[in-house]
Amino acid sequence: MLRGNKQFVKVLAITGAAHGIGKAIAELFAQNGYAVSSIDPEATPVNTDRRVDVRGDIADEDAIAQWMRETVERFGPPSLLVNNAGTEHNVPFLELAVRDFDRVLAVNLRGAFLCAQSAANAMVKAKVHGSIINIASTRAFQSEPNTEAYSASKGGMVALTHAMAMSLAPYRIRVNCVCPGWIETRKAPVSSPRDGEQHPVGRVGEPRDVAQACWYLAEHAPFMTGQRLILDGGMSVKMIYEE
């Protein structure tokens, strides 16, 4: 199929692809034939025939709208949106400032809403039966102390997922989320052998694990929508007792 003078391909729009999980997702889909368009505040701008990376604030409505317009103009409407971008501000609960709480929700939750609405409008206009994947967290269901802003944002993302799945169902747009547990994203690992041993699968997660889960949801789960995929090496079902 041709779109203007360009051959139409599947298009991945992804937030937060400069590092870690987002980078792994973008690379996997690019390796498998997708054109990739990303937005990240730390992005190195790229504009090639199969890749566009723009620098922008995920919480900025105008920046999101401009990015989506550029994506559609460059490649056509997205086949898949992955809401991966996120931030955190973990301080003692009694010291958490409202501005910091609001900033985390603005990036993690409102940003996901803005991107999903923009991408879905592009899909509907072009009659694309696409997919949206939100990267949430097991923090939506279980917590450590002093993670209120991050946990609230990820819990909201899980709820946003099933709400959007129902709203977008008439347009044949599926919406699911991946809830990763411990994913080692730093070049210099902070996990120890003991950290890996406590996971039933015998190791902590890697960015490629999340990328493969997204590939499954996008390419191999056409009957799945409104669901959350727990990706934590079995930790959330492990009974833990003090020794």
C-alpha cells in the first residue's frame, strides 16, 4: 500500500525511548519492520526514512500534539502507541510537596492520556484498527514506603487502560498494559545475585523482557483488551515469610 510516495508500514509511536525499557521496545519493533517515532525530553533528535525521535515534555499538551502531527506526516497514523515515559519522586510521605506529586502524575498519567487521545484520533481518522500499550508497574498493586506519587500514577494507568479499552472498542482499538516488577535498566547494575535468587525465575528483569511482552500484546494477542500483564518474575505470587 502506498501513502503519498511512501510505502505504508506499521508505525510505532512511543514515549520515553531514549533509555532503558523504551529504547529496548523501540529497537525490537524497528528490527521487526516497524517505523518508529518517539518523544523523550532527553532524546537526540533523529529524522530518517524509518525513525523519528523528537525532544519534548510528555506532560506538555502542545508538544504531544506536534509530535503526533509529525508522526502522521512522516509515516502515517500509528499502528501502535506505547506509553512508556515515566518519572518518580520518592521522598518521605510527610515531606512530599504538592508540586512534586502533581509533576509525577502529569508525566506518568496525564501524559499517557494525552498521547492515547492524540494517537487514537489519528487511528480513527485513518480507520486503523490499532493498539495502545501502557507501561504501568507492579507498584499499582503493592508498595514500598514513600512511593505515593509513583504508585498513584501507575494505579491510575491501570484504571485508564480498562476505561480506554471500553471507550475505544467500537473503533477496534485494543488497549492493554504491562506491569513490570524489578527491571534492571542501568548500565551499571544495582542488583545483586541475592536479588536475582529471590525471584522465582532466578533473576531480575531486563528491558528486553518488557519489549517482548509488548511484542506479544501487539502482534500475538488480538483477542486481548483491557487487561494488565504482570511481568515480575513471579514475585507477586510468591509467599514471603520472615526467617
